[in-house]
Amino acid sequence: MSVFVLRRLLTLLATLVGASLIIFLVLDALPGNAAQMLMGADASPDAVRALTAKLGLDQPLAVRYLQWVKGLLIGDLGNSYVYGTPVAGLIAERLVLTIPLAIMSMAITVTLALSAGIYTAANHNKLGDVGVMSLTQVGIALPNFWFAILLVLLFAVRLQWLSAGGFAGWEDGVWPGVKSLLLPAVSLAVVQAAILARVTRSAVLEVLREDFVRTARAKGLGKREVLWSHVLRNAMIPVMTVMGLQFANLLAGTIVIENVFYLPGLGRLIFQSIANRDLIVVRNCVMLLATMVVIVNFVVDVLYALIDPRIKVHDL
């Protein structure tokens, strides 16, 4: 197991290096000049050149990349071109909202998906199975930003139970903050839950056809006991795989949802920084998201061997 973890750690590091190269090169290739954006269209060429040199944008590509990687390793992410403040501080302020939002969305996704997937598999080809699967098909087809607007119209405008946007913060307690994030979290979770529910159903149905399940039933074990004690654990491998991928989708979805609900999170910071060509902020934010996704997938890989002992380390 230790050899496997070491191998996965090396893969993780190699993935992060590759991701950093792609992020840096793609953002650097974008048209436009950050100094020109900051100075305005009427700025003189000399003033633009001076600001370009001050920001270090006149240095060779390789030098700028190595300086950025060095800053990542020591925690110095540089200063924002637009705000003039440390990027690390900007990101830390926004993560206070984005991380709870992602956790809430993932919790809702897993709760809805596992419940629906197990229920439909246990009632295969019955009315409940057909009804829930039809709802998941609708959920997959819904764009999350459009569903978010529907939730605002219903719960904020018509019923006035929740606010239409903004973030109350954590200073006045946990509940006001959770209440502000409830609609965005549901908006992000519905589509992901629909996908995961179908995967869960397929995985459980496949395991239910295995010989050991028939043997357990022949020994007198009830359907419920077989399902929860034997089937579910063996069906979790493909479910865990999709859950790891869905975490990346949730993080990407925050960019849109945070703008719909006017939430001052990491997604909105990325959106605003792209509009302002504040590429140093965009670069570090995207690298942070990539790191989070890679770490989550590393954890999923390790959980494979813990969930299913039949899997050998060299199979992973």
C-alpha cells in the first residue's frame, strides 16, 4: 500500500507540473496587454512600457514561469495588477465562501444521488424506478444557471423565503451564511445528482446480478440486509470515480453560479480578473482549482483499495 501511495504521489506531482505549464502558456498566449488595460486606451507608449517593466511582463517567458513556480512553492503569489494587493490574500478571502459552497453542493449531490440510485435499483422496472429515472433525465438536461434563475424566482421572489443573492457572511453565525448559500448549492447539485444517481443505479444493478448475492439470499438473508451489507460496498468503485470527477465540475460551476447569485467567491474573482486582464490572479486561481481536483482524485484512488480489498495495488 505504501508503494502505491508513493506512486500516486509522484503522479500527482507530475500532473501538477503539467497543469502549471498548460495554465501559464495558455494565459500568456491570450491577446491583449495587462499594462495597456490598466493604463487605458489613451496612455502613451512610454507609460505602457514603463508599467510593463514594473510588472515584470517584459521578461522572457521561461523566466516568468520559473518565478511563478518559485512563488507557488514559497507561498508568494505576487500582487494583483488591478487591486494592488497580495493575490494570496484575495484568494483566501474568497475561499471562505467557495469551499463551504462546494462542500454543501457535494453533500446535497451525494445524499440525493445515493438515495435515488439505491431506491431505483431496489425497485428495478417498477413505477418508482421509472419515475425517478425520468426525473434524473430532466435534471441532466437542465443548465444549472437556468435552474438557479428558477429557484430565485420561486424561493426569493414569489415565496420570499431566501435572498436572491449576496452573502450574509459568517460573522453573525453559521445559519445566515448557510442560508445565503442554500440556493446556489442546490443549483450546482441538481445536475450532478442526476448523473450520479444513474451511475449508482447501474452499479448496484450490476452487483445484484453477481453470484455472491444469490448465495447470500439463498442463505436466508433479507433483501434489505443483502443490499446494505454486501451490494453497496461492492458497487461504490464506479460511484467514487464519478464523484471525484463531479467535484471538478462543481468547482467549475461556481464561476457561473457565483455570478448568478452575486456571491463574492473564487468563481466571481476569476470572472472579474479575466474581464480586467488581471492574469496573475487568474493564473493562481486556476492553479488552485487544478490542485484541489488532483488532490481529490488522489484521495479517491486511495479509497479504492480501502473500499474493495479485491483490488490489487498494481491494478491502480
